[in-house]
Amino acid sequence: MRGFRLFSGLFCSVTLLACGPAGDEELDSFGVAADEVTIDSDSPEKAAVLALVNDPTVDQPLLDDDVGLDRRAATNIIAHRDGADATVGTGDDDLFDSIAELDGISYVGQSALGKLLAYAQAHGYLPGTEAPTQAELDYATLALVNDPGVDQVALDDDVKLDSRAATNIVEFRNGVDALAGTADDRTFMSIADLDAISYVGDTALGRLRDYAVNHGYLDLVPTATSEVIFSPQAYYQSHNAEVAARIDAAQSTIDIAMYSLSDEGIFDAIEAAVLRGVSVRFIFETASEDRKKTGSALSSTKSARLEAMGVNVRWVNKIMHHKFAIIDGPRTALSAAETALVINGSGNWSYGAATRYDENTLFLEGHTEVTLRLQQEFNHLWDHSRDFVYDPNLTLPPAIPISDNEIADDPAADAHFTSDNFNVSGDTFSIVSGNNTVADAWVSAIDNATDSIWIASGHLRSRPIAEALMAKIQSDPAMDIRIYLDGQEYISAWYHGEQLDDLDDCLAAAGTSLSKQRQCLDKGFLFGYEVGQAGIDVRYKTYAFRWDYSYAKQMHHKLMIVDGDELWTGSYNLSDNAEHNTFENVVVFKGLPHAELIAAYEASFEDLWDTNRDGTYEALLAEVNNAPMIPLVFTPMALTHDEVAALKSAISANCPAVYSSEYKSDPAGHQLCPR
């Protein structure tokens, strides 16, 4: 529903045809005359206002309560329209024929006309338009109060808010430092956020809505769409099923950069797309291993299967860990970014990612900058990739280069890539020592947080990010920092001591060599324990005594939510390996244009944070201590470090064999332990 936007910015373009008696002009609640309202005699606005007041379903309570007119103005309008018999729809009705006639009604003045126009625009009375939805009206209202150009004076004098409400809105928006345009600025993400401000109530919300409608803020309602599917799901509600459906709708091109693909439905959808003429390029991590095979073994690989369909498959000399696709994108025309579909997130296209793991997969349409950034990344990798030679007759599809100056900046979205950490020569990528492009971006976001930082990640092995989190909690102990990790990130206090000793030994051996010291500091280090000891709330998705891929129900997200108005998500694991050995991405969404999307991630995080914290842990401890068979794999739970330690201690006390070589070498074969 978008037709109303054609007129929503056309606010009263010429002089008012007539004015009511000065004594009857409606005053605002502070006794100040409203701004001059001008409505062209032949404008859509005139038709809308007259259609509203002449609408037989519009009565005095609606004009009084909903439109917000002075009660006397509402009464007089209805009395004039309904005629002497005070009944609408009878022969003596006296409908309004002009704005001058309406303006001549007692207690109808500038403010009343403005309110009538705003209500008419907001409720579909403009000719040839439909009424905006409540969500669109809310968005316009929030866009107004988030507009840095709308200051306290404008909210007080122009919008006619109580001066205290105006002051409080701007104070909230400007953050702790009370300065607009700085890192601690806050965003009103919902009407509930705005309504929570002191001296903002129904009257203020109505005035803000009307002003927003009358001043073009409906034009700011985004046309881009965002959908997220959180795993695990039943297969036919999963991201895999949706990916296949979106590929089935592809018309011209598909570019895929993927770590792992094993879903048969997606294979079938790709094959069908090629058969109907869609050009498909595929950068596939699996191809780097598939290429080493020969004969029938090569023919049976996934990469060969794709090439047999007509898909051009290539690989890169570093780990290709992206999980994104661009459908009908800007491969050959930049303008295609405005309508292209981007699929991106943490989830591989596998059955486990769809039905067992905690994942998020985004489906984005019309997000121009993000689309162009991902297309630019794909082209960069493709141009320096190596061919998976199975069908030598496959041609290289043409593509246009995309430079940074061709990508318009979207202040509400961004993307970061670990490819910035690599030099490239021909088809060979090599690491640039000391670069931490994506980690540095995360650190900046952490440093600038003012209220909260929520992270859900399979790993926490990035020293820069972990140190930024610990510095943040030290500088602001009241900060709401929560980190949810996969169970494989749990380590004991003893093991943490061991890794500290290993680091000390490494640094001692490095001597004064800065490059060797950097290698020591970059070496894999599990920070969950240390971050928790620093005072940050850390929970682990715990589903087994000993982690094993065969039964793991992994917490596989890679996301961060900052201050409730900023979302970071993508393929990027929080590790040095991700930063320096793999190609990764993180996309960033900020502020009101992405409020619904960010709210969905917040709700999902809250669910993850409380995973089965409903007595499941206590019941499991009782089973471990009393049952004849002790479960070593169990229902996933979000547990603190102390809770995991107590559980492991109970299991090892009741099942001493759990540390035997037999149990260690074959976890999948030992999911229960006899007492």
C-alpha cells in the first residue's frame, strides 16, 4: 500500500480562500494561534478535507476525539452538515462545498484545518490514494522525532507539544552527552519508546502524527523489505525451503558464495533455474577439495554436479566462509540493486543448519547499498578465483566492475568484509599482517555503546573484541552486556590457566620480534571464561558433556545487537581465524528503517538467553545423580559457567569412565553411561 505517498508531501500550496472570524479562530492549548494553513481551491487536499467532513460516517465524537478538534468546532461542523433536522442523509443536509464555507464555522480556524487535513491524508481521503497503515503512520511519527533537524523549539512551537515533552524528547535523542550527531545518540525505535517519555501522551502523539503526515514524513517509509528466518525450524518452514523458493523465482542471474551446500531442494531449484536460462555463478568452498579427485569420484562431487547442470563453479585459495546469494542483482547493471534479492546470514544450506542449529538467515529486497557491497565482494572474489575444471565448455558470464564511488551511502546500513585483510595477486590471496578490518568495526561499535550489548556467537576467540568487551564493562559496570556462546566454548578455570601459561611461553620465545608476538596474541584463545570473570554475563548453550559434531545442536549465530537500535550479523565468527584465514562478511543495520527487523532479533535473543531455563537443569542434575543410565547428551540449555561446571562435576562423579580413552575417542557411541 504505497499510493498515498504521491500526495503526502503536498502540504497546502497557496493562500487560504477565506478566514473565519478572528474571535473564532481555534487556539492551541497554550493560547497561541496555529500556523497558517493554505489549501488550494483545486487541490487534492481540498477534496480530501471536504470528503472527510461530508462523510456521513464521520460524527462529532470522531472529530472531537480522533481528529482532535475543539469540541465546539466538532459540534458546529456536524450541525451545519446535517441540517435543521440534525440527521445525516436527509433532504436538508448542507454539505460543505468549499474550504471557505468550512472555515466560516465557529471555532474552525488554522489549527482545525490543519488537523482535518492531516487526518484526511492519514485515512485515505486523498483522491486516488489509500489510507496508510497504522505501521506507516507510526513510522512517520518516529521519523519526525528522530529527525536531527527537528529541535526542541520546533517540537514546542511548530508541533505544539508541551515544552516539557519537547525538551524530554530531544534530551533522550541526544544521549548522555546532550549533543546531537554524536556516537551516543539514541533512536526512538517504537511508539512505546516515545510514549514512555515524560509528558508525552495521546495528545502529543496525535500532534506528532498529524505534523509528520502534513510535512512529508510518510515519504520516508522504507520500500525495502527485510525478512529473517531463525533456525531451527521444521524443514518446510526453514531457510532452506525459502532459499529454494526464491531461486525458483529468479529471472536472470544468481551469484552464490557458499561454504556448504547439501540441501537437495536447493540443488533442484538451481538446476531448474539454469534450464530456464538463468545464469548462475558459484564460489564454493567445497570445490577446493572436490577438485583433487579424479574419475568417478570427481564426477560424484557436489561441484561436478553443479557444473553438469551448467553452473560455473570456482574456488579461492583461502577458506570461503560466506553464506550469501544475490538473485537478479547488479551483475551487469547497477540499477538492478534497487530490486535485487540478497540472502545472507549465519546458516549454511544444510539440513543441520535448517533443523538443528541456532541460525539466522536474511532475505533482503531493495537494500541498495548492502546489495552493491555484496556484489562488489562477490566480483572481487570471482575475479581472483580458480576454476573448478569439470566442464571446460562453460563460459565466464560477463559482469561490470563496481567502484566505491558508485555506491551511494545509506546511513542506516553498512557491510564489512575480511577480504580487506588480504592482498591479491592473480588468483592468490595473501594476508596483510596486522589488519583487523572486521574486528576493528566490532570494537568501534562496542566502544560507542551506551546502554546494551547482546552477542550470540558460536565462538568468542577474537582478542580485540574480547578485550573491548572487558574494557567496556570495566568503564561502565551497569552496562547490559550479555554473551551467549556455543557449549564448545566452555573451558574450566584450570584450562584457562593452561592457555595463559601457553601464551606466556609463546611471548617469551618471541622475544622482541613484533611479528612473532602478534602471532602469539592471534593464536586461538577461548575468551568465554575470562570475559565472564571480568563481570560480563555469559551463558553457554549446553547439550552434551563432550562436544561432538554428530549430535551437536550448535549455537551457530554470529550476531550482535547494540543499544537496541543496531544489528550486526553475517557469516563472521568472532575469531582470529575468521579475520585472517577466511572470507567473511558482517552486515550492519541501524535505526528506525530497520526497527522491525532489529526487534525480531531482540526477541530471538531473549528466547536464546533463556533456553530451557525452566527447571530442565535441575531435573537433569537429579537424573545424573540417581538414574541407572547417566545421559551424556541431553536437552539444550542456556547455562552459566558455574552451572556447566557443576553439571560436568556431577557427571564425572557418577560416571568416572567419561574421561577414559574409549569415551573420548568415540563420543557418538557413548551418549549414555551406566552408573
